[in-house]
Amino acid sequence: MANKNKNMVAIITMCFIFAMISFVTNMAAPFGQIWGNNYEWSKMAGNLMNFAAYLFMGIPAGKMLIKYGYKKTTLAALAVGFIGICIQYLSSFGFLGGAAIFVYLLGAFVCGFCVCMLNTVVNPMLNILGGGGNKGNQYIQIGGTLNSLTGTLTPLLVGALIGTVSASTSMADVTPLLFIAMGVFAAAFAIISFVKIPEPAQERNTAVYEHSAWNFRHFVLGAVAIFFYVGIEVGIPAQIIFYLSDATEKGAGILVNGAAIGGAVAAVYWLLMMVGRLSSTVISGKVSTRAQMIMVSAVAIVLVLVAILIPKTVTVNMPGYSAADGFAMFQVPLSCLFLVLCGLCTSVMWGAIFNLAVEGLGKYTEAASGIFMMLVVGGGIMPFIQNWIAKVAGYMNSYWLVIAMLVFLLYYAVAGCKNVNKDIKVD
């Protein structure tokens, strides 16, 4: 009973951290709307800096897990996050002038270090607490549900603080949110200092490492899969926003409140991700991770393909928000509905890919988690490439890239996830 209670405390702690990851990450996009007023190039710059940090911090974070354990790595991550928020707060001071944007981007980069470290901790820990397999995936999906909840609420909170973005809108308008973030990091640091967290890496006899995570084919393919997955997750709603915001013939052609409607429609995508993850927590104990991954990858391919082929003249009413009408139903191309429904599919993929990729890795799990997080940089690179395709070939045609990535995920679920290196000793 004592061991069960100890695990429950650890599970709740990890789920709380999962929620914090989304809280920090999802501030980047709405903050980009502020900076984009004066610097058009900077709209996605904060998001790019946030994800770029994964490339530099992934492997070091994995090494920290091995050397210092889960608790100390978590505390270090929270301290780094607090510093990153403080740097972003400094960018709100007017005396910085034109340098303020670069101070903000530095803060976003530092926060990227934080979320990378937290992700490196929380995913393997939840998988371990669940004993791997279907139960491990179920625990990751529980954490992912809270992650999606904060991912949905954070943009709404920022929007409430900003109101209508104008030439006079600045970071000073969102300092209350930054203070909240500082308080959350400080409180989390204090709480986790007193929480007992299992240290599997410290308990194992890991003196000799004859191999590495790179020697496992299913892990290497899983790392590639996560690179593509994050690109899919970020790219689908981003292009929806740009498509609906473009009032020209190239875009959806919505002449009034296109940006507001686009943001609200994209929010439905994140909401459906939360619904999907919540559903997965119920079925993951009974339905295999691999079966779920095969199903959602195949369905997502069909949904995106239909979205590409439907003419934009075919429309549907979807919930949206505008300053004039408040929450209401707005007419948008039917393609957007099919793309938004992909949120139900992508919701399952993060936890499923991680679960399949680290299955059977044993003492190599911590290092593998760090490598895994390094590949999350795909969330910055692939949407950037998709956006370039959209400018050249059109918004809907950019989703052919998404289909190509989904095909790889389907291959991984069908064949690539099989551990063909079971002869390697992992105890």
C-alpha cells in the first residue's frame, strides 16, 4: 500500500509537469502576434526558438537523468524555466528599444531548454510507473490530457489579456501572465523538492554500457517518427489559421474577422486533442499501443487527403469568435473541418510513439529519452517547410507534406516499431 501511494504521488507530480510543458510552449504563438505587429518575420520566431532548444538540450538532458536522476533534473529544469520567463519579462521594458525582440527570443530559447528537460523526465517516468507496455502508454495519455487542457486554455488567457492586437500592443500587456508563470515555476520547485520520486536509473546497475540506444532499430525509427509527428501536430493548425486569415483568392477569402475565426477553429483542433487523449486513457489498458497507432495514422491520412481534394467553395458552419459577434457559427471551407478532426488522431501519437520506441530498452531508456527529445525540433523545421510550400503551391497543397509524414508514421506502427534487437542485454 505504501509503495502504491508513493507511486500515485509521483504520477500526479509528473502529470502536473506535463501540464506545465504545454503552458510554457503555448505562450509562444500568441506572443508572436504581439511582436509580429512590428516585425513580420517574428510571428513564428518564438515558436522556432522554443523548439530549436530541443536540438541542443535533448542529449544533455538524457545524460543528466543518468547522472543526477529524475528529481534533480526536474528541479534544474524548473529553475531554468523561471529564468527564461524572467528574460521574457525583461523584453517588456521600453528602454530596450529595438533590442527587445532579441531579448524575448533569448527568453523563448531558454524556456525551450526547460520544456525539453521536463519532457525528458516526464515521458520515461510515466512509462516506467506504468510498467511499460499498454499501461505505460495509458499513463502518458493521462499526462497528455492535462497537457492539452493547458494548451487550449493558455492562448485563451493570453487573448483575454491582449484583447485586440494593435500597433500599441506590447509585452507589457501580458506581464500578469508572466508573473503567473514565475509563480507556478517557483511553487512547483518548492513542491517537488519535498516529493519522493523513484530513481530507476540510480537503482540499476549501469556501470557498463556495451551498446547505446542507437543500436535499437525500433528506437531510431521512433526518433524519426517523433520528428515528423511534432511537425504534423504543429503544422496542421498553423496552416488552418493562415488559410482562414488570408482574405485573398489564395486563402479562404473570408473578408471579415478571418484571423479571429481562424484562431477559434484551430482551438477546436487542440480541444479535440484533449478529447482524444482522454479517450485513450480509458482504452489504452485494453487496446494495444500499436493497434491505436495504426488506426489513427490511417484515419488521419484519409482525413487530410479528403481536405486537400474538397473545393473551397464547399463550406460548413463551425464555431468561431469575433469581437463584433462574440462566439458564433461562421462559414468556412469544409476542408477545415476534416483537418480539425485530425486532432483526434494526433492526440494519441505522442504517447504511442514514445511508448513503442523505448519498449525493451531497459538501462538505455534515460539516454534514449534525451535523444528522443532532441528530435522534437521537427516541430520547428517541418512547419517552416510546410509554410514555404504553402506560399509556393497554396495552403491545401502544403498538406501533401503532412500526408507523406503520416505515411511514415503508419509504416512505423505496422513494421518499424518491432524490436529486432532483443539479443542486446538491457538489464
